[in-house]
Amino acid sequence: MSCWMPGCPALSMCRGLAALPITCLERAKDLKTRLGILLHKPELGHKIGSSSKLQLGSRRRKGAFPREPAGLASAGKGFSEHPLENLLASSMELRSGEPSGKLKEREERGKRAHRDSSQEVLEWRESFDQLLKSKSGVNAFHTFLKTEFSEENLDFWLACEDFKKTRSKTKLASKANRIFEEFVQSEAPREVNIDHETREITRKNLSGATSACFNEAQAKTRTLMEKDSYPRFLKSASYQDMTRQAASRGSSKRSHT
């Protein structure tokens, strides 16, 4: 509707706007639209989230959609009211098959295990017992012994440890004979370095095999490794490299705290 009254403010405004370039008018309209979106965005997000939940609930009642996966249902309490945040959290959990909280917990466990393994490497040099208590330490020591062609000593010690856990008397006797033939008897395929007296005592123990029949031979082999192979392992290039890496990880951790 046009204004015909002389001196009308609206008429002056319309003439002023008409004199502006078209690009300025378009930019003004664009800014107005963006400002309106920003001002109403939280309300729109809330309305969209609410309407989405209502539609989803009605479709579930009609059987149009299956129920949510168990991981999402259990994590629902931590969801945001904003649909975009919910969508991102849902997609992350669906890809992994578990709630995002559990993912973070698993990552933390992994970091703690990494720190513990670094500390464990440094503890191997404290005593031979510390090395044997560590599964990764035993593996590293076994790899070193292979380079010296003396891994049979550790294999015999490990076989004796496993032998002590046997409860069946029948299995105990068969295992005892197998260990003796492989490691203890003269000219055995993997004969360990023990004296003749200890070898004969072990042979006599086989007649009434018990979980303790290899105790003396195992102790002699352990002492040999502790006094001979273990010190060389600590000085080896492979272990020195592991300790440098462990120390580097430790210093890096301290610098970030």
C-alpha cells in the first residue's frame, strides 16, 4: 500500500530505501535472517528435540521402529537436550557397540597399563625374582637366552612351575617322566647344566613322583641363571633400549602433569 499524503514519514523512508543499491538491501535482509536464527536457535533446537521424541515414541507404539540398543538405553541419562549432540553421541556408541562412558574408561585403563608396563621394565633390574614374576619379563629374558643358546634352562624352570600345579597323580607321573627325559637325563635333547649328584637324586624321585621331585634340580638351574645369565641380560643392548624407552615415557608423563 502506497502513501499519498505530503510530508508522510513512511513516504520519505520508502524513497530513501528505493535510493539504496539493491546489494545493500539484500545484505540487510540476509543479516536479519541470520539474526533471527541465532535468537531463536535454542528454542528451535528444544522444539525439534521434543517433536522428534514424540514422533519416535508414537512410531514405536505403532511398531514402526525397533527399540533402542541396550547400550544407548542405558546411556540415555547422559544425553543432551540438543538433537545434534545426541546424534553424535549415538553414532559413536553404535560404532563401538558400547556407551561412550565405557569407551573413556577403557582408554584410561589402557593408559594405566602402559604406565604400569614402563614401571615394570625398570623393576626387572631390582632382582631376579621381579623379572620372573613378570610375564613380559620372562618373555624378554627368554628371547635374550635364545641369543646365547641357553633357553633350555628357563624352559626347564617354567616346566617345573607348571608341574607343581598338577593335581592328578596319573598326570603327575607322566609329566615327571617327560620332563626328566627332555631336560634332566644324560644326553637329553635339551639337557640342563646340573651336576651328576643332583641328576641322580632327581632320577630316584621319579619312582614315587610328587610335586616336589624336581625341586633340587630346579633350584640349581635357577641359581645358575641368576648368577650367570641374568647379569648379562641387564647389560644387553635389548634391555638397555627398553629401559631408555621406559624412562623416556616416565619423563614425558611428568612433564605433562
